[in-house]
Amino acid sequence: MTQSIDITEKEASCTVHRDAVSGLMVLDVVTIEPLADYRQAIELANRIARQHFAEVMMLSWYDRDRDFESPQHASECHLDSAVPGYVDYGLHHGATLVVVIEAGRFVFYYTQLEP
């Protein structure tokens, strides 16, 4: 099922769905204006994740502009794999939510914390 979340500042629209394979809640974010950089993206992703789950912890992320990921070098052991290291890390460390901004320009994996 797909639903929408309104971002209070109206800077973006967000569509929510559950990934059929991983079971993750996926929030696809389309910004009204392109974000300037990673700092704007992480701030937006954190606010959106907290709207969906009050308490979250970021596990891994990817910045396509700089081709940079966290944890660093996670993809080195995935060179021949279809799954990037930051994705594998997030999935195998308890991710329950992924925020995808601007069609994968920025990707953030979160886990929901106990209230």
C-alpha cells in the first residue's frame, strides 16, 4: 500500500511503501528544489524519519554526488555484488526504514529505537 506524508515546510513530497523483498519501509522523497549538498539531505532525511518513527538511529548512508558512503569502505568487499555495501550494512544491522532522496542521490538507512 502507498501513502503520502506531508513535509511541513512543503519543500518536498514523500511517498511511502513497503519493499516486498526486504520488508523495509521506503520513503521516496522528491524535493521541490534540488538540495545543495549532503548536509541539507541528512537534515531533511532526519526530519522525515522522525515524522514516521519518533526515535530513530541512522545506520548507513550514501551520497551519490561525492560517491561517498558510511560506513566507509563498506562496498569494497561488494565489488562483484549487485548490492552496495551501505545497503547490505543497513539491512544486516536492523534497518527498518530507508529514506531515498532525489531518486537515489542520497540514501539513508535507519532503525527504529524503542520508545
